[in-house]
Amino acid sequence: MRIGAHVSIAKGFPSVFDNIKSIGGNCAQIFSHSPRGWKFKDVQKVEEFKERYKKKDIKPIVIHNSYLVNLASMDKELHKKSMENMRKEFETAEVLGIDYVNIHPGSNKDVKIGLRRIVESLNSIETKAYLLLENTVRGIGSEFENLTYIIKNITIKCGVTLDTCHVYAAGYDIVSNLDNVLDEFDSIIGLEKLKLIHLNDSKFELGSKRDRHEHIGLGKIGIEGFRNFINHPKLRDIPKILETPVDERQGFKENIEVVKSLVE
């Protein structure tokens, strides 16, 4: 089973391999630059990264884009910066040989207008990388229909990242009705489009519309909820990335150990 976490590259892109190994993971997610800023640094140590990626059994590595990006925005300046950021993100992925770039779809008070804006934005980008649309707690991306609309109307390769906290807080009961949720996902989007899972417990209850991640088993999804989820035959082989808290209680290493203890 592929289990990893979101790790730092403060010491350079090649450091991802040591960082993920130190916490017991075999796949990873990174930010290519500060997620709370627009500025990118030059990509360094490209050949070292590519050589280690080729040799190490740490796959996949996924780039998560900046929190500032909003492809659904009607604000001209914000949208311009978002597009510049996305192009740079894809460029970085291609330079490093990273297949996946994960994004939050964007926000707009009018979901229909926002969806059209996202499609229009993505169709102006050319890339060989694979785009992953992450489901959200509320607004655009909180309903499976939103994601399939984008996928069906863009030209670049595209799949889905399913965040367990987000899907639960959005109102999809993956604890009591996992089979039904997966059947719904399959009928609307297609399970073949599910390329990555963000494995996070939820601080708040089903349908809360609140995006607060919790340690695995310590939230409302719970240990048994995660045991059933990660061992489900339709989900076992999909890479799972932790975005759980790092605090005085525990960090990624301990959460990965919990997940591994649940594998049957």
C-alpha cells in the first residue's frame, strides 16, 4: 500500500526522499514554493531529484498548488496571478518529471459561473502533467457533479484527489455508507479517475461544511471508519497522502504508523 504525507522541501527538492523515508512513507506531496505567496524560486538540483526519483521506491510525488490560486475568480488581477502560478506549477512538474499537480478548483459565489471560469482557465494551459482536482468541503468541488463537469470540459489530462475529511464534512457518509458513496462517485465521475487520496480525519461531524483536519482515528471518521476505508478493495491500491496535524500529540510518523496498523 502506498502511504505518505505532505513534507517540506526547505532543503531542496531532493530532500523529499529523506524526509518521507524518516516518517515511514513511500509516497509524498510537496509545495514547490511557499503556498501563501506568489513568488517562485528557480528550480535547483533537478538532475539529483530525477535520479533519486528514478531509483527510490517513493512514488508518486505530487505537487500541491498554492492556497492563493483561484481559477474561478472574476477579479482580473487575482485571476491573472492564479494563471501565472498554475503555468509555473506545471512547468516545475515537467522539469522535475513529476506526474501530478493537485489543485483546489476555486471559489465563486455563483457555482455555474465559477465552473465555466475554471474550464476556460484550464483550457488555456498546455501541459504534459496530470491535473488532480481535489474535492472541497463547500462550494465548487464539494459535489461530485462539479468535478465531473470540469473533467469532461477540459482538454488536459485530469483526475480526482478524494480528501476524506472534505468528503465527510461535505455530507458524503464514508463511515456508514462507504459502498454507496463509492458507487455514487463511480456513476458520476468514474472510479478510474480517482488517482490520489488525502487521508485526514475530521474534527467536525458529517455534513458540517467545516474543513478541520484531525489525527487518524481521533476525529469523527474514527479508527473503524479508516479501517474500512483503506482496506476497501476499490481503494487499497490508490496512493494515500496524510495532511493530518503536526502538534504536541503526534505527527506524520505516528499517523502513518496508525494507518499501517489498520492494513489487513
